[in-house]
Amino acid sequence: MIESILNSRNIECVIKDEHSFGIYWTDWNIFGGVKVQVRESKARLAVRLLQVEEKQTRSSRKERQLFKKMRQNFNRRVDLTNIVLLALVLVVMVLTAMVVFFL
């Protein structure tokens, strides 16, 4: 993902030790983690782009969590509405049966 972000802005980069997490998953930081190498002249721009991307990723993650909560609340309301409607139908059926039985 980092590589595609930087490449989309014409910043050449090399990702080093990207597979260390998969191989050494218990001690993935043993080699200092994943490293991104860019030309010195583009380093500031690369850091800034990645910071902006991180903020956007965080905000979109928060939005997904908010929508998930909204869906859960909606589903609860729908479930409650269905229960209330079912209860009303049962009451009407019982009242109808009583009227028919006693007449």
C-alpha cells in the first residue's frame, strides 16, 4: 500500500524487510520493522503523503465503525418494531377470538 501511494505521486521507493513479519511474526521488529527507502530529495514529500494517508485511513476507519453502530441500532429498532407489531397482531387475534366465542 505504501509503495502504491508513493508511486502514484511519482516517488520511487524501495520497501525493505516487508516479508519479515510473515517469517518472524513473533519477533517481526527484530530487524527494525519494515523500511521504506526514497530519494533524499523526495523524503519530506513522501513522509507528508504517508502522514496524510494515515489520517484519512483513521477517519475512514472511524466512519466504518460509526456506520456499523448505526446499522446495529437500526437492526435493534427494526427488531423492536417487529416485536411490537407481532404483539399487536396477537392482541387483535385474541380479542377477535373472544368476541366470536362469546357471541
